[in-house]
Amino acid sequence: MKKNRTTATALNPLQVTLRKLANSQDAQSQRRFFKTGPGEYGEGDVFIGVRVPEIRKIVASIKNPDLEIIKELLSSTIHEERLLALLLMVRLFEKGDDKTRADIRECYINNIDSVNNWDLVDSSAPNILGAYLFTKNKKPLYGLVKSSSMWHRRIAIMASFQFIKQGQFKDTLKLSKILLSDEHDLIHKAVGWMLREIGKRDLAVEEIFLKQHYAMMPRTMLRYAIEHFPETRRQRYLKGKV
């Protein structure tokens, strides 16, 4: 976790707004939900107790987000500040021209270690990195998917959600194959989710992949991938009788 540079300077207006919305009981619940205890995946993450709908209202209220303030928020130890920064970046990216999108992509990559919990990854990777790379070389994802950082690996597979939405499945399947032996439950869930999303659009493509690899897939990954299958079909996969 990066050191919070905001503690040594005055709070910016967005930080002030977040603190006005802070709730200690919600913060306690969020710390449990996002597994911030010793040895857990979110160890050390700091919550002040601002709910996501409130953060989205702040995003909607800002007409022209300032990238420098966004960078300041993204470097914070406070989870809600990083989430606000990422949602503002998504908004800037969606509305921006090619230069703005390139700047946002660069900011995202330069601060990628701040994207370090599953909600931060899932709300930003498809809409920033995935959207930027859709018409470009996908090589950066193949670097991330082999990273020692579980969050980098989740960013890689979740970025490919943007490709799935556009009807392009090739890279998701390649990334999924690389992650079949991953040891982390949050990667198993993400890969299974992405395979399920492929199946929603082209079940035959998903089943070709499953028939080749289901026997070695982690159980959680398989369960997520076949969640919407008819029960008899699900049981055949789970019992290895496909």
C-alpha cells in the first residue's frame, strides 16, 4: 500500500466531501467485507465508511474532473478515495478524446498498485485498460497476467470483459488458460465469471473451452463458469461426466 501523501497537506474539496459522508459503523462493516485483517487479501486497507452510491453521486456531480486531484486521490491509503479516483477516471476516459484516453491509461498503469481490491479492479479495468486496448495490441495484459501480484492478474482478466462485450473472446480464453493453475480464490471467481459472460453470448465457445479444461479447473472457477447452465448439465460437469 502506498503511503498517504494527503496527510501532510490540506484536504482537497473531494476529500472533505467524503469525510462528511463517513460513517464509522459502515467503515467497520466494510473492513470485514473487504477482508482487511492480518493475512487477508485486503490487509491494511483503510475505510472511512462511505457507501458506493454516495461516491457515484459525487462522480455525477463533477462536470470537469481534475486529473491532478484524481492522482492525489489515487495515491491515498483510504479506499473510498481510491474508488472515487478510479470512477472519475472512467468518466474522463469515456468522455475524452484520444489524448485524454491515453493520459488516463498512462495514469492507470503508473498507479496500478493502488488498484488493490476487487471492487477497485472490477469497476476500472474493463472501462479503462480494456477499453483502451480493445483496438490495440493486447500484450500488456499478458504481462500483467503473469505478475506475482494477484491484483495485477485480476486486472488482466477483468480488462478482457470489455472485449467480451464487443464479441471478442480470444484473449479472454487465452488469459483464462494461463490462470487455470492460479492459487487465489479471487482469480478463480474472476475467470469463472468471464467464462460465464462468454457463454451468455456464445455458449458453444464457452463449452469448447470447458470440455478441454474443466477437469483441471479449480472448483470455484468451474462453478462460476457453469452457474447458469441447466441443472442436469451443471451436475455432469461437476461429476466429470461430460
